[in-house]
Amino acid sequence: MLSPIELLRRAGILLLLWLAGVYMRAPILIAAPLGERIQNDLAFGQTALGALTTLPVFMLGLGALPAAWLIGRYGARNTLIAALLLTATASMLRALAPDIAVLLGLTAAMGLGIAAMQPALPALVGRWCPSFIALGAAIYINGMMLGEFVGAGLTLPILLPAVDGDWRAALFWFSLPAIVLCPLVLAPRLYGRRSTRRIRGLPSYKDALLWRFGLLLGATAATFFGLNAYMGALLEHKGQGDHLATMLFVFNLAQLLTSLALVPAVRPVLRIPRLLAMTCSAHIAGLLALLLADGLVVLYPAAALLSLTAALQLIVLTALPPLLRDADAAGALAAGMLAVGYVLGFVAPIAAGAAADAWASPYAVVVVFLVFNTAVLPLAWTTRTRTDAARSPEA
């Protein structure tokens, strides 16, 4: 039986993890609903508009390996503080951008900050909450999902009216609270000891789990971020363009609700046989529905299914490194997995957009994501998620 003080300590740690998770996604997804206003103000084309959402995803992959080195050199907590400061500052400065070049440069810097946060949190989970690792992982991933929902789903109905429709004010005030988190990260006690190896934190690309998890993460990241970026064009082609705001709301709400449901149930869920094969198959089914259907009675459930299973797949893949490896190795595995996954999460939507331009149809976007998810389905089928075995290189 835990004492009231211990319960409060754990609650404080989980709250910090949750808030950090919010800022791993919210600054990225806020660009989707603000994009049209920013485009009208700064006068740029469709390619740059898509880059506002997809460029940070590329930076998540590009920055994962430097983040692994920083974690090994300076520790996960110091890396997280620096990353939060960079993310918040760059996101706030976007409000002052005079043109698209500066805006994209600051967006890239923000993406690098988020890239460093992503492997730092799995490493910190093992040091902050060694006796409730699965819960800690589920909590910060729930924060990520909330960030996606708030950024993409609540900006138009709530945030913009609160700032009189000014996209610059929305970016500034939305980013400011992340700075407040930085000193609070110093409060929790660190359990265990960091490795004394000369080189720490760098992933090994001979690690089969790194490629397995990275490819599966790439499929779900490409599908989720790509559909957020191209949902407007897809709905417009189907004659449902007026439903974009509602569709984005539903699409991102489903992720949030999934992550909430998994907070108390992540351990039992990880024991489901062929779990990732199920989520990957659901991706394929949802994409087929988006491709073939025109009516909202099918489009809304298809979007919800895709979002729900993307959340489940992301949560499973992100929770596994700290459960399968010790703190140092978990950070390295997470960094390598994120590097592979988010580079693919950027490249695939860009390829999908190029295919849509070449075929003069947004349906090409869905076809590209269908091919990607179908290609990784055999890999998903053979990936184990059970964590009742001892930590090992191939669990």
C-alpha cells in the first residue's frame, strides 16, 4: 500500500511526463488549422503549406541521432530541459516571422527540439518511475495525443476566437507555457545510475528491433501526419470540403480517447497476440474506405478507425523500448527507431503529394499510404509485443 506522500510524488511525475508529451505534438499540429490564414498573410504556395506540418516530422527523424548523443553526454533530464526551451522559443518566434523562409526555418528548429524530447522521455521513464514504467510511458504518450487533438482539433473552434482570429497571437500564447515546464523537470528524483561506458546513447544499426520498430513507426506516422496534411484536398475532391474542421476534430479526438483508454490497460494490451498485425490491417481497411467511399456515414468511421489504430500502434511502439531495455539502451533504441520512423513519416507524405500532383488526384495520397502499410504488414505479423519475458535484445 502506497503512502499519501508516495502517491503525490508519483502523481507529480506523471503530470510532468504528460505535459511534456503535450508539447511533443501540439506545436506541430497547430499548423494544419492555421495554415490557410498563414498562407493568405505571407503569400506562399501549396508545397510550403504542406511543409509547415511535415517539416517538423522530418526533423524528428533527422534530430533523433544527435539527441541520442546528447542524452549519452549530458543525461536525459538536461537534454529534455534544453529541448523544451528550444521547442518553446522557436515556436513562439514563428509568430514574428516576416516571410515563409523565416517561418520554415523556425519550424525546423522547433522540430529539432521536439526530436530531442522524444528519446529523452523514454530514457527518463526508467529513471523517474522504475516501478511503474508502463504507466509512465502510457501517460506521456497520452499527453502526445492530447497535444495532437488540441493543436489540430481545438485551434479553430476555441484558440482562434480567443485571440480575435490572429494566427500570430495563437502561436505565441500557445507556445509560452512550455517554458514554465523547464525548471519543474529538475524536481523528480533520478533512480538508478547512468552507464559509465565511454560512448553512451548511440543506437546500433545492427539492432533488428531498431529497424523493425522504425519501419512500423514510419508507416503509422506517415499515415497519421499525411492524412492530417492532405485531408482537406481529399474531402474537397469528394465534395465534402465543408466538413474539414469536423473531420480533423474527429480524426484527432479518436487518438486522444484511445490513449486515455490505454493508460490503465497498456500491460494487458501488450499481451494481445499479433497486436501490431491487427493495427496494420486496420490501417489498410480504413485507407480502403477513404479511397472508395464518398459519404460521410463511411468517411467519419474510417477516419476514426485510422486514428484509433495509429494511436494504438504508436503507443505500443513507444512503450516497448523502456520495457525491453535498460535506461541507457532504451534511449538508444528509441532514438534509432525514431530516426528511421520519422524520416519515413516525412518522405512518404511528400511522395504521396508528388504522386497526387502527377496523377492530378488526391486519391494517389491514399494509394501511397496503402502500399506502405501493406508492405510492412508481414513485419507487423512477426513482431512480438509481449513484455513478460526478461529484457533482452530480441524480446
